[in-house]
Amino acid sequence: MCRIFAEQTPERYAYETRSLRIGGHCTSLRLETAFWTILEEIARQEGLSVAKFATKLHDEVLERHGEVRNFASLLRCSCLIYLSQGRPAAAPVLIAAE
């Protein structure tokens, strides 16, 4: 069972830091490459860049909860929600080991 997880390339779970402008402020986010890939897919479906999608999500959470405690974790969990709800048929599957 663990073979499918253990055989993935280290590049998939390596950290990647990207700089984004959220709410007019520059910030850096450090996520695993696999999560950036999923965020790119979500943003593309919304017709947005990753930065604009992240800003939109940040603003909506701020509006609903008054603060965003851990934005990187919020993004990771958003990716999991996206995957658990099923992706459009045309979207590539990112789970399988390469």
C-alpha cells in the first residue's frame, strides 16, 4: 500500500517558496510543489492567476472570520477540499506516482 506514496518523486513534496501580493502587501508562501500545482489548476478554472485566487480567498476568509491565522495551511486544506469534491474530467490526476 505505501508503495504508491513512497515511489513519488522527491520534487513533488519539496518546498517551493513563491512571493505574492495579498491585500496590497508582499508576502512569501512556502508550500510543497504538489500543492502549488493544484492551486494553479484551481486558479485556472476560476480564470485567475494564483496570486489573484489567493487574494480572493484571503479576503473572503478575512470577511467571514476577521482574521486568517495560517494562510499556508488554509491553502493546503483548500486543495484537499478541491480534490475530495472531485475535479473536472479534463483535469489531470496528480495523485499517482511518477
